[in-house]
Amino acid sequence: MKDILTLAVVNFAPVWGDKDNNLKRICEYTEAAALRGAQMVLFPETVLTGYDIEPGDLDREERMHRRLAETIPGPATDAVCALTRKYGIYAAFGMAERDAGDPARVYNAAAVCGPDGLIGSCRKIHLPFAESLWADSGEKPFLFETPWGPVGIGICYDVYCFPEVTRYARAMGARLFLNCTAICTLESPGAGGELGNLCLQYLAVNNDLFIASSNLCGRDVTSWFMGGSGIIGPSTTMTHFRYAAGEPFLAPGADESGLRLATIDLSDTRHSFLASMWNGGMDKCDWQPDRYADWFREARETDYWAHH
């Protein structure tokens, strides 16, 4: 299994509702990343269409994301896969996916393309804010195989607020997790970015995991997206994290569009004091999923959850 990976993340300012324009630039960024030596490139959530839900009381099928949703495979993935085949790289990008088997269902998804073409799609499981006005929930986390081992991928809210998603990927052997995200300024200025930074930094250290995060930037319809795409990993100094590329949300210049690139050593995931949890380095494995499953089943049956 390979350890050394050159990885790119993109701050991307989509034109809302203009798939042709956005796909053109996704393809150009993919080619630019490959020509700079990237072996994998990550784009933000809903980068193909823009994120915002149009205001007003519209019929569900009139919503932009549902009108512009594509199946996977479809025209957008065909275009990106042509480039990943040509350059022998991996690319993941956010889009509205219409279920080919059940066209009534549309997902907030991330399509994954590789050197051999289409790999599949990650479908967002938890839908915050107004996303449920157009999207249906996915069912399970998504991983894909690479020469660097399995790579996990999640979308925004799934990653920040549900640590089970990254823990599952790490337990399945992933040393790298991709976060397609769309974090904007909220009513409390900076709140989303501060939470995002804390979550990604904690998850990287706690799981001995590199996390590549790609965010939208610029004005959408009603939101201003803050960029902050970066590659975060555990440090060779125990219990620390580091930014291999990019910058935290809200850092000066973090909201400017463009590509951030780094060459990382995935074997650095062996340095944390928690590493023994995964490899039995202390003659035991502290991670005990059977016990946790029992705890959560018990919690789910409480009166509290019965009323939520």
C-alpha cells in the first residue's frame, strides 16, 4: 500500500444554477491539479449547481437542485471521468444526484471518479436547514479503494456533527477522509467557521486521520461562503494537528478562490497516542464497537428519544 499522496482541494465560487459554467471550471481545475502533480482532487458540496435554496413557497420539483439533478453516471460525471482516466487521478465533486432506480429521489451527493472511470457516489445522510426541501437522505457512509488504501468521504453536516461517520471510515482502515462542504457566514458572524475548525481538528487528531476539506467561496443567492479549504493531519508531535495545505475557516485570505495542494505521508497516522486504539500496539485494542452498539440501542429506547 502506498503512503505518499499529492492531494489538491479547491475553493470554488459556483455560479448558482449554471451547470455548464460550473462543470467547465471543475474540469479545468481537475486538469490544472493533475498538471501540478495531484493524484487526487476534491471539490466542495453542490459545486455543480451552487448551494442555496431559492426563497419562496415552491413546489418541491420546481426547486433548482431537483430540476438540475443528474443521474450518476450522467453528463457531469462523464466529463470529469474522461479527465480522471486521461491523467490517472481521482476526483470527487458535489452535485444533486437523481436516483437512477427511483427518479422521485434526489440526493445531496458527491460523485467520485478515478483512473478507471466512475467509482460511485456518497449520498448525504443528515440534511440540515432547508436541504430537505429538495434532497432525500442517504443511508450509509461511503468509502472507495485506492492504492493508498480505503478513502472515506462525507458531506458537511455529516462530518461536523456526527463523528460516527469519520470513526467508521477509520475503523474500516481509511487514513484519509474527504469532506465536501458548504460553510457560510451565519447570523452569528464566524460561528460556522469556528465550529468547523474545531470539529475537523479534533476528528483528525482523535482518529489519527488526514482530512481534506473543500469549501465553496463567494456569494451564492442569500449566503456568503467562507472558503477555508485545507488538508489537516495528525502531527509527528504527539497529540498535535497540522495544516499541510490551505488554511482554517475565517483565516485571512481563506475566502479567495483557487487550488491548494500538498504532498502528504499517510504513514504519519501512526504517531498519535491514540494509535494503539487501532493497531493493538499495547497488546490490546481499546476500541469496543460491540459495547457501543448496545449502549446506543439502550439509549434509543429511552423516553427522551421516543418523543424526538
